Amino acid sequence: MLPDPATLPYFGMPGYFHLWVLTLISFCVFGGCVLRHVRVLTRARPENRWDHIGKRIGLVVTNVLGQRRLLDEPLIGAAHLIIFWAFVAYATTFVWNLLRCLIPALAIPYPDDVSWVAFCVQILGALGMIALVMAAVRRYIFPPVSLERSWDAAIILVLIAVVLLSSLSSAGFRLLAAGSASSTQPVGKFVAAIFASVGVSQSQAPNFFLRTWWIHMITVLGFLAYLPFSKHLHLLAAPFSVFCASLAPSKMSPASEGASRLEEFTWRELFSGLACAECGRCDRACPSFASGDSLSPKELIHRVKEFVLRWSENAPGGNGKNFVGEMFLPEDIWSCTTCASCMEVCPVFNEHIPLLIEMRRKLVSEGCVQPRLQEAFTNLVRYGNSFGQSERKRAVWTQSLNFKPKDARKEPVQWLWYLGEYACYHPALQGITRALARTLRTAGVDYGILYDAERNSGNDVRRAGEEGLFQLLRQKNTTTLEQARFNNLFTTDPHVYNTFRNEYPELNHGRHRIVHYSELLATLFEQGQLRPSRQLRYRVTYHDPCYLGRYNGVYDPPREVLKAVGVELVEMPRSRRHSFCCGGGGGRVWMEEIGQAYSRPSEIRVRDAASLNGVQCLVVSCPKDYVMFTDALKTTGLEGKLAIRDLSELVEEAVAA
């Protein structure tokens, strides 16, 4: 008969007395630290993250219980999934043991006395140890970029190992003491056999059982007290971070005048710092970081954590400290392309882009703006486009057509084509715009344009921090659109597509269908309005634009079009939701290069395409992509080796008689 750890006396007092003391100390330390964090968050701006409860529970099930994003890296993702469920199992049995010992009068068995529970916990414990070794090898022998080999991480790995090993050892000593070879506990039986082989007798086993049982309980209580002070605070914060994730595809922060002080950020923006696992996935996905810019998404979130902790601990200089300039540099803030790669891969759904946009708004309000960006803002106010071109020149591209597109302000059309300023003004793109116009005419599409009434949609203006200018552009564009006569709207530019679809509420009350031109072309092929007169035999790869793919989930229509015209598509390793940004989003196309970048994102991307065997051209469906990649071919020496083609060019070539 094994002694009961709860009632056995130690130093003249029963075990449950000592456990009560240790539990109260652990819970007080843990609760006090968590309460301080919560108090800091309550000082920030409010933000509603309690809507759509069903969707939020679905996110938790998929991304906390199922660890979906971690499984993007299959090997370590599977290891982390095992460690997570081992942690859940051991936390559950710990609470069970704790209740049983703190209140000995409870008529419940210990978890190890329930055969199916013991079986599950022991299997998970054994698998957890294997997974833990894999995680340690990855971190300390083969670390990926931005995964730190810190003492804090080592302490956590050791604590988890002690928790698992002490529990497995306790099970082994328990079976050895009972003289049992339980077939329902194969792991415990194996551990018991190991102990017996090294000379532990049946009479000695109860004493070893008590020692390992107490080591397990004390380690878990110590782990609990240490948790809110360590990087593994994310174990507690991550489920809440996922539950309170943004459900809006625009990934925008609430409208504000910008943020630098604690009370100017929203609580959810600051909570990202507490939820961060410091895994470095955001850095590895970030085009600015990969290009050698000083921006590190992981460091941004880590600085937010330090910012919160300064207030939480009432450290000298914590109160009143400005985040912008003092903890995070302006040049890092401006380096972001808002491509959302960091947010797409973050396993705890941290929100880097809203933080950066808040800080950009603050810099804009203080006049801390690069000259070229300020020039773009000025042009947008004066002319409605960043090129500084007269509005009357917006439709110059139509002059080489042998037909005149309808004016949607003057006659009703089925489709309004909102081109975007690059498709209208940029000399390298006007031919592509005409190609699409001819293709749509061939398909018999009833479409029209706004001519000189079209203005910039404001997508990049908003993400560059000029919220007031965005509101002005939206107001003017909304008025223009209300005066036009159309049923549905399509656009050439994914940036226009994103902001019209997600940030122009007047367009999204069921009145108008909004699509990207690749979606329209895919529909025309499907319905037989477009038929290729010949199959193109090119070997191509396709680049997913950030604002079409990651922001709005449009991946298949461009590929359906490529299939329809007969090309052979070879996917780049970084494609679809993991597509690598061209570097022109978030207003970066209007900014000067900062710092010591050794390669622009666009150059990295064209090298990705050129590395594919036999690929002749990189196909794009975004005007900015075309401009960025065409320029990158020159700087990388790939001219003549790789061609940049727009999707509409291939379609016209395939359907031309």
C-alpha cells in the first residue's frame, strides 16, 4: 500500500499543510503579476474584441487546440503540438492532484488510480519528452533566423522536462512498489523495469515515489509563479490573443490621431507584447527584415512587451515614456510594407501592422515625414493622384484605342472599371491597360470608366499614416461613385480592390459586387465569353499580390486564367498565403530607401522566380508589382533571362484572332 502524500507527516505537519503554503505562495505571486499587467492594459484605449463569439471560438479551436499555423513548419509544428497537449494533460492532472491533496476529505481517487487517465498521461509524457528533445536540438544546435538561444528558454525547457520526467518516474515507482505489471500502463511498466534493473527494490519504491511526487508538484507550482515573468507568459496569453484576434480583413487599427504613449494605444495592440512567443516566424516572413532593413517585427513586439512591463513594474521612467523615438525608431516604423506576412504566420495572432500604422499616424501628425512621401501626399490633395499629373490626363491611355470606353457618369454600364492611378498614368503600364480594355471588348463586357473623375482610393495613404487624407479621398470617391451608373465594379489594382471591398462601407451593403480583374477574366472564361484561339506554351510562375491574396484570399482565379490560356504554371516555394512581398505596399513605393539594405524585396522575389527551372516569365496581376519587378530585373542583371508579364497581356495574346 502506497503512502498518501497528502496525509503523511513532514516536519511534524501533514503533507496537505505544506502544499497549502506552497500553493498560496505560488498563486499569490502569479496572480499579483497578472493583475499588474491587466491594470496596465485597462489604461489603454478600449477596443471591442468580444463580437462574433462563434468565429472567435472557432479560431481558438483551430489555432490553439489544433496549432494550425505552427504546422506550417511540419516537423517542429508537430513537436509543439505534442508538447502542447502533454502540457494540457499534465496541467489537468496537476489540478486534480492538487484538489485531492488540499482537501483530503474529497472522495476522489488520484489520477494515477484511474487506468485510462494514467495511460493517456504517460503516453503523452513519453511523446512530450521526445518532442522536447527535438525542440531543444532545433533551438540550440540548428536555430532558424531570429530564434534566440536564451537562458529564459533554457529554464523553461528544463522545467517542462522535470515536470514530465518526475511524473513518469512517479508512475514507474508506483507500479514497482505495487509489484504490478499493468498492461494498461505500458510506459509506466517500462519505467518501472528500468528502475528495477538499476537496483531499486520493491521496498524502496514507495520512498522514491513520494520524492518524485513532491518534485513534480513543487516544480509545477514554481513554474506557475515564474510563468508571468518569463517569455513563456504566452502560454497564458496566447489563447486570449487568438480569441481576440482581428476579424477584419483590412488589418487596420481603429481610427485615431496616432499613438506613442501607453494610453494612446488600444489594449489589444499592447496585449500583443504579452502574447508573443518570440519564435521569430514574423522576422523570417518579413520582406524588410530579409532585405537587411533595420525593421524586425519580433523586436517591435518585444519592445511593446518591455513598454508594458515598465508600467507594470512602475520602473523609473516608465510613466510618461514615449514609444516612438525612445523605444522604437522612426526609420524602422517607415520600413514596413504592410504586406501582412508577419501577421499571417504569427501563431498567436499578434497584430504588428496596426501598431505600426498607429505610430505612423503619430509621426505624420508631428510632421516627421520623408520629403518624397510628403510630396505624394501633397499631390494627392491637389490632383487626386501621387504622380502630380492633371486629372484630365487620367484617360490619356484610351487615345490609342480604336474605340472609346463608355463614361459611367453619363450612361449606365454593367461594370465600372476603377483602374487605379498606376494603370492610368505610368507609361510602362498604359499598354497593359489597353490590352485589358481590348480583351473586355472582345468578350462583350459592358463596362465604363470615370475618366477624370477617378481619384486614388486611399489604400496606401491610410497605411502610410495619413488618416485624414484617406477620409477626404474616400468622401470624394464615394460622392463620385454615387453619381455613376453601374451595377458591379472591378479594378486593376489589388490595393484599390482591398480598400473598396473592406473600407468603403457605402459600396458594401449589397448594392455592388466588387471584384479584381483576374476574377472577372476567370468568370468570362468559365462562361465561354472568352475563348483562347491558341494555347500559350510558356513555362511561367505567378506572384500573389499581398492585397489580393493575404488580405482578401483571392488565390485561385488568376491560376484559373493561366490554366485557360494554356501556360505551364510552376509555383515558387513562397506562394499563396506565404507569397513574398514586392516591397511597394504601405506607401513604400513613395519613400526613399533607408538604412543599409543589401537587397530590395523586389530583387529577392525576381531571383526566386529566376531560380525555377525553365521558367520564362514572372506573371503579375498588380500594377505596382509590374513596376517593382521590371526595375528589379535591371538591378539584378536578369534582363533577357526573365520576363515580367501581366496576366491581361497573356490573355490578350491567347484570345487574339
